[in-house]
Amino acid sequence: MVANVDAFVVKFVTENRLAQGLTELGISDPSTKDTGAFLKWFGNDVKSESADELEVSGLAWKDVSKRVSTAARTWFFERV
């Protein structure tokens, strides 16, 4: 269980999961043209992996999705 949106982001937006997104999409040299595909993959991955956690925590995907996307986008652009 996570206490709030910030704790959710810390728990699910991890370096390993972010790097996994690049690997899964075959992105070895990230560019801005890859942003949409990366964020879509990442959001879907976190959403599917966190369903139980969200329910137990009393949160909904709509409560956390923007913050998850923002954190992933920030990480991605640091690599572009």
C-alpha cells in the first residue's frame, strides 16, 4: 500500500522499469520522436503492474497517471 501519489510514483517509476521500456521498444539511442511510444509503453506497464496496489491504496489510475507520465518524460528527456 502507498500513502499518496508521491509514494506511488517513487514505488513504480523506477530506473529499472524505465530502462526496461527502452529495451522493450528497441530504443538504443533515444530521440524526441520516440517519446510518444515510450510514454505509452511505460504508462501501460505501470497501469497493469500496479492495479492491486492502486486498489488497496484507494487510488485510481486517473489519480496517478499524469504524475507517472511526467516523471517518465523527465527521465526520458534526460537521455535524449
